[in-house]
Amino acid sequence: KQWYQRRVRGTDTEKEIQWMVNKLVKLRIFDHPETGKPWDADLLQCNYGILVVSQFTLQCVLKGNKPDFHGAMKSEESEKLYNQFVVALREIVPNSDTLVQEGEFGAFMQVHIQNDGPVTIPIDSPESLSQQKVKPTKPSKQEKKKIDKTDQGKKDKEEKEVEKATEGMEQL
């Protein structure tokens, strides 16, 4: 019904498996089955199925116009984690023999799905995020000038308001 992804990085371990599974099945992205309220129910509440597909290209980083997949985990290691993920998911999802489906690891597949969306939500464990060492983006020089001008405009406006207020006080 919806589409969400969990990227497996070269630094991920078995430790992230249970976190990923719990996050995935508890993510409230579906309409509530009783109230119809959007974004208010999870996979288990709706008794929905899930299709698990390995896709190393989610780790793609562009270097110029060329995709770079060096952030993806090596095939042998990622297949072990993939299989552990599927086992952990089957342990939590009721009727998992029918509700948890999986693609063939490492294979080129044609997946036919019908999405309500599009909605794509990347999910990263806290551990994985800390290992990425992601730095916040700095504003460009042009953006910085724009921010500075906006701040100066606010200061000018505040000074004018103070002047108006003090003028009225002087007349008293």
C-alpha cells in the first residue's frame, strides 16, 4: 500500500536488525482501519503484507554524473543481514507465511506493485546515522547574504518601532 525503505550500509550490523524490524512494523503510514484517519495506523493494525526486496542502489551517491555504490554493504555480508531481517520480520508479523513476501536476493527482478502515493520514507537507525557522520549543509554565500539582509531588515524595523515608542514617551 505504501512504500518505505531501509538502507543497509557497509557499517550496519546485526544490532540494527531488530531496530529496523520494530520501526518498520510500527511506522504509522496507513489510514486507520476503524476511523479512516490518515497516517494513523501501522502494518500490524491493518493486517497488511510486506514485500522485502534487496536493492543496493539505495546506497547510491552521485559523483558528478556517475553513481557510486561504495557505501553499500558487500554482497555476502548483506545477504546474511537480509536473511536475518526476513526471519525477524516473520517472527513479529502474524500470518507471516502469507503476509511477508520476499524477492530473490541479488537478482534482477520485475516487481509489479500498486502504490497509494507515491510515498517513500527512508529509515535510518540512530546507530547508522551516527556512523554516517553526516554534516549539516552550510548556506551558500548567496544564501548567507540573503539571511544577513533579512536580519538587518528586522533590526531596522525594530529600531524604527523603538524610535516611535520613545517619541511618544518624550511628548508625555
